[in-house]
Amino acid sequence: MVQRSRLVLPIIGVLLVTVLAGATAAAEEKAQMPERIILDTDIGDDIDDAYCLSLILSCPELELEGVVTVYGPVQRRAQIARKLLRVAGRDDIPVVPGKAGRGDPEAVPNQHPWAEGEKTPSGDGVAFVVHKILQNPGEISLLAVGALTNVAAVLDADARIAGAIKRIFIMGGSVYRGYNGSDTPAVEWNIRCDPAAARTVLAKARNLYVAPLDISSLAHLRAEHLDAIAASDRPLARAMAELLPYWRGDDAQRRPCLFDPLTAALMIEASLAKGREMRIEVTDEGMTVPAEGEPNAFVYLEPNLEPFFEFYVRRLASEPASPRTE
């Protein structure tokens, strides 16, 4: 018996080491895998949505599972997203119109002429997201950079949804600072478009990250950033240069503020802003106010803008794009 025990114990030790090594390798491999995301966007009006989609497509750390449009002319917005994906060689990524909400469905986004003639995507964006999430519980995150109408509808659709979403990042709100770095909080556009939906998201979402005006309202690209993007021969960089006149109009000095791309970048580089867990609530007018009680979100409050600008321009204008996934 003694001799057999002496033989068995080393064997068990070897097996344990092997199992632990395999588990560690599997965990490391999973950690290195890109984060699967769905982008919910009101692309077509302010240009930062297009800059955001271009950044996502330029980041191998993110695997885009689909694009859903929101607010007003969702089919026209979907055409713009569809063309950007085609320019990037990513026709494999689905684009699905979501809910028009309180927006005018007949409006024409100022960037829509750029996508004139593009095939109009169809379908039900909310159903698309619900299906994706429930088929892949715990594996897909949402990045919402428009009104929260679709996200609220997704969370209302099924009791299992909130726990099945990996993370939700939203660009929205104004906690302590307003537009252009003002010390006075403002009614931020995305929240204003559907305050009731924002309240639903804050009440039901788990693992919620909020990027308000506090971090993004000063993220204006400077002339040297725009020049670097315009000088690049990468297709997405060229597309951004093409879209700029549609957004600028006659104001040649107008500079894009990258509200949405900064939010997307935080999914990859948490060091680009500091924040804390806190409770925020939304008023009927769309104000986003801090409140007492259990935290319902991690809220970013202090930006680190220069590293963000370097990150953005390098990804969009210099580094290779995210590879096509099968």
C-alpha cells in the first residue's frame, strides 16, 4: 500500500499541474479574444457616429456583430452605416433599422447624400439584438451612442436579457459639466430624445458604463488630427474626409467633437478616462442628475484627451483595420 501511494501521489500532482496549466491557457486565450459588440447609433446627423463606426472597424480588440439604427429616419441612417461597412470591406456585418422613437422618420440626415443609392437595409433592430443576446448569453456587449429607445425596448423584451448582456456602454448625459466644458450641466441630446427610455436603461441594465458630456464635450479634433486623417490612404480615413463637408456645410473651421468615439475607445482603453460607480437618475426634461442610493452605473467624469487623440488618429489613419471574421 505504501509503495502504491508513493506512485499515485506524483501522478495526481502531474495531472493537477496539467489541468491548471490548461485552464490558465484557456483563460488567457479568452482574455485576448476581441469583445463582441453591437453598435446602436443615430448615424447621419452629427459626424461623430461615423467616426465611431470607423474606429470600431479599425480596432481588432472589437468584433462588430451588427449595427442597429435609432431615432427618426432609421432606414436612411442604415444606408449610411451600410456604405461605411462596404467601404471597409465588411459587407458581412448586418445593419438593421431600429425604432424611430420621437424623431421624424421622413427627415433626411445631412450625411445621407453621401450614401445615396445604397441598398436600404430592412428588419427589426430590437428583435435582432434580442436574438443575438439570447443566443450568446454573456458574450455580447452593447455600445449605444444615440437615443436609448432601442436599448430600453431590448431590456423590456425578455426578463433574461439584462443578465445576458456582457456590458452596456452609453454615450449620454451630463452630470457635473455641460457642452464645451461648461461648469453647468445641460440636457444632453441623446437623453433628451427619449428620457423615459433612459430611465428604463438605468433601472434595468447591469454592468452599465456611462460616458457623459463631462468627458467628451472637449474632445474636438484639432487641425493636425484632421490633416493626418485626410493624408491617409486608408479607405475609412478617406471616407471620413469625404463626409466632413456634408457635416460642416459652409463652416470650414468647424471641428468634429468625438463624443461617440471616446466612448468606444473606453471599451478598449479604460485609462482614457477616470470615473466612479454612482447612482444617476433622469428627469422628465432629460437632465442626468446624481442621486443618493445604490449605484446603477460606472460614470466616467475626467477625460485623458491627449492619449485618446493619439489612439484615435493612429488607429484610423495608420494601423491595419480589423480583419474580416468568418
